[in-house]
Amino acid sequence: MHLNSGKAYNEITIGDAFGATMTVTESHLVLGAGLFGDFNPLHVNEEFSRNSRFGSRILHGPISGAMVSASIGNFFGEAAIAYLEHNCRFIGPIRIGDTITTCWTITDKIDKPKLDGGIAVLEAKCSNQKGEEVLTATGKMLLSNSTAHSLNKRAS
């Protein structure tokens, strides 16, 4: 599979925004439980969850964080060297059937001339189909410049 070339460090500007929308399914929740071994009844027991403060089963935090971060890899593509940092604040529940929309904004750039690139500093807001904010996040992605990225492509 070939990724898109994506946005390189020297092609981004503070204030640039990108994101994605995804609908949460039963599969997300079941796979999360199996992957992490987290079978908390808030995730896997419908009757228990119905009587909880949430009123239904909710998605695992790590799956929510992964879904939110996916658009970062897609946006930067092959220019991405390493995802250095990812922090989430869970504000509200994410449920099966929710359609979540994430919008990431580049808030700062840290030049790394020795690496022929730099670090994109990012902030995100994630809301459900009702417009309710359910998660905020921050992240840092180490990126190559487009010239370094082009050289790496030619070398392979």
C-alpha cells in the first residue's frame, strides 16, 4: 500500500486545519475490549450500562484517542517521521452509533534543522452528531521537509 505524500513540515502553516468524521460501530467497542482486555461492564454489558450514569455502553478511551489521531497520519502521510506525543481529555461519552467529527489545528511549529524538518504542534476538538464536544486532544508530530521527503522516496 502506498500512502499519499502528505503535508511536509515546510508546507504547513500555523492555523492550518484538517480532520475527519467517523461513525462508531459495535465492532469498535468489541475490538477495543479484546485488544486491551478491558471488559469493564460500561463497555460490554448493555444492561449494566443502561442503568449507569451514561445510559448505554461507551467506547474505551484508548479507542476514542486512536480514532481521533488517525487523521493525523492521513494528513501528513509519508512526510511523518514519528508521532511524538498524544494527550486526550475525555469530556463526554462516545457511544455506538455516534458520528464523531475531529478537527485538528496546527498551533505551533518547532524547527529542527539538523533533521531537515520540524515538529508540528497540534490541538483537536472532537464532537458528536449533536454538536456536543466529547474529547479534546493535543499532539506533536515530527515531520520531514518536502525536499528531505522527496529524497527518501527516490532512495526506496
